[in-house]
Amino acid sequence: MAQAERERLRVVMFPWLAHGHITPYLELARRLTLPTTTTSPIDVTVHLVSTPINLATIAHHETDRISLVPLHLPAVEDGDLPASLHTTRHLPPRLMPKLKRACDLAAAAFGAILDEISPDVVVYDFIQPWAPLEAEKRRIPAVHFSTCSAAATAFFAHGLLGERGAFPFDAISLGGDGEDARHVEITCRDDDDGEGVVAERDRLPLSLARSSEFVAVKTCDEIEQKYIDYLSNLIGKEIVPCGPLLVHDSGLESERVIRWLNGKETRSVVFVSFGTEYFMSEKQLSRMARGLELTGAKFLWVVRFPAAAEGSDGDGAVARAMPGWFTPSAEKGMVVEGWAPQRRVLGHRACGAFVTHCGWSSVVEAMAAGVPMVAMPLHIDQPINAGLAAELGVAARVVAPLGEEFEAEDVACAVSAVMTRSEEAEAMRRRARELREVVARRDADDAAQIGALVHRMARLCGKAVAVPN
């Protein structure tokens, strides 16, 4: 087919204002806009919408097929949410309700963006269930793309949609019907004194209900088929897996970390990181430090602080936050503030275990690297992801009641269970290697799943008829 005859599909993407959501959306945009094969009749362009503070960090990803579109949030009461905090990155937890409210109040501004771009399809996140309504006003189909696991989405959908009976998958249940319901209630409670534009417990159900014909999910059917099927049955819509959507690390900041790892023995280092959005308390920092010390293993530990706690002297903030007795030698351990090249670390021969909060991207990246996990879930979808990783045979869980503080001894015990030469640890490493082949292969060979997504979106707006199998 000649280039002039190819259909063009204009897509507006609107992720939640968090790095952990923007990154998968941006990676999906990159893959959707890669040069298509000569047999494909559709060319895709993407307009990714976010706040200026978020777009500044990804400006280098803009191409002739991916444009970045600023969304200016309205001012909220009290004036303590400046434009520099229109992102969850370094956002103090107390301001999260205000950020959600400000985003909700930007519905009209988002609608104006749609008027200007006139896209064929809108792809939106679950925090913004009003986005498909703005699209519907303009007769534009809208699709929910979930950056969470199918298991976690199904877990919360089961609880929020009022399904009778217990969640039917014991392996990722949090301890029975009562505990599951309690976790859903705590996660989805309103923290804004009832002044929110959208009730927290309504965000996910409305986003799923308003998605046109299908829901796209960052996952692979090889690792989540039964949860994909259950979610589809719950909401009465097709679930379209988009693959792991692994992102390649880059940046000069990573070289110091990699040089340190290069001097370590194979599988001798414990990598500790709790994602881009979580900030440990002083008590948690102290207990983690003690737990790592008890293991006797070498470690690479990434720590983060909210904006109010950031220091201008780099590692000085780390030194002030750590307990005074914690002074590991350069040979024994490295503590990094803010960021480390997670995929490069996980893929390094020296990495033997990953202590993780079990955010979905971190779980997928660990599986893609074949690194066993020490699961320390904190909140939201993380306990369900931890259960899934354990069910798949690639994680040991820190034994601590959900919502309660972990103990240093619990950390040391779980790390030792992964790092030793016991039969259980060897079985976990073997299973991790097996999953590495599955996840890495699905990520590299993504033409079919991305092509299927393109054709489904095109069909929504009358630009394609057939959907490839």
C-alpha cells in the first residue's frame, strides 16, 4: 500500500501525574509510533498530556510522532500546591488529595486540548474517570489503559463492584474476605474531608465502565491469564494485554553505580529500592539498615525524600536521615539518593536479590532480569503484586502484618531465604530464569500485541475493520 493511502490515527494519552504511570504510557506511545510494517495500513501519532513539571523531565522523548502537551492545573484553596508540585514526584503525602482535586478541576482544560487536537482516540488513566466524558462530548472513543497488574485490577474491581463472596484466588488474597474488604476500604477511602470532585472508591469502577469496548493492560497473558479472564468477566469487556513495556535506562548518573557493581562477585549484591513515590520514615530507614546489616550481604540501597526534606548537598540528606551507627564501608554497601538505573542494576551479574515494594513495573522488571524478589509491599496494589510474584515462585515475602511496621529481623530472614544456597532459594532462582525468558521474549517480540491494540483503537473510530488474531 502506498504511503499516501495509509490511515492516520491520532491518539491523545492522559496518564496520572506520577512517574510510575507516565513512564508506561510513554513507552506504549513509543511502540505505537514506531515505523510500521509495509502491510500495516495505519500510522499512529501520539499527543501525551501532563503538567509542565512532568513534561520537563521527559522532553527529550518528543519526536515527530510523539508530542508533549501541557495541561495547566487550576489553583486550589490555601495556595500550598504550586506548579512545581503538580506531580507526585517529591510530593508530600499530605498534598496528594489536593493534587487529585486540582487534576479533577482541570476537566474543562483537558476538553479544550481535545478541541484543539481533534484526536481519533483518547487513552486515559483510572484516576481521571472524567476524561472519557470529555471525549464523549466530542464523540471521541476513549480507552482505559491500566499500568497496574491484571491481578490487582481484578482484586479491586471485585471489591468495589460489590461482587458477592470472597475473591476467588487464594494465592493473592490478603487473608480472607474480611482482610480483602478492609484493604479495599482503606485504599479507596477519601482523605479530603468529602470535598473531592470524584470519590476515591468510584475512580476505578467508573474508568473501567466508561472504557470503549475494551481495557488495555500492561501485562502478559503468560503470567496473568486467569486474572485477565476474571477481570474480563467482571466488567464484561475484552482485556487487551500490551506486554511488559520495559523501558531502557539511560543517563550518566548511572555510571557510578555500575562501576561499583562491576567490582562485586556474581549474585552477591542485594538491591533495595521502593519506587519513585514512597518515602521511608526514620524508623523504617533504621530498621532496613539493621536488617541489611544482619544479612551480612553487600547491598545497593536507593532512598528518596519528599520535596520539603531535600537537601542541596546531595548525599548530605542521606547522611542526616540514616541512623548514626550505620556506616557501611564503600566495599560493603552503597546508598544512593533519589535514583539509580533500576533495569541496568537488575540485569547486572552482581545482582542476586531485589528488595522491592512490588510496584508493578518493578515486579515486571525483576522478572525480565531473572532476579528473585524480597517482597515488602506497602500499600495500594503492592500487596496483590507481591502475592502474584510469590505465586509465580519468584519472591519471598517479608513476614509482617499488612499496614504494620516491618522488623529488621524479618528483612534479614527474607533476604537470607533468597540469597542462600538452599533448595528453596535454588528453586526460586531457577523459576526466575524461566520467567526471564517468557517476559523478555514477549517484550522483544511485541509486534502482534501492539498491532492488535492499534487495530482495536482504529476500529473504534471506523478506521479499520479486521482485528488480527
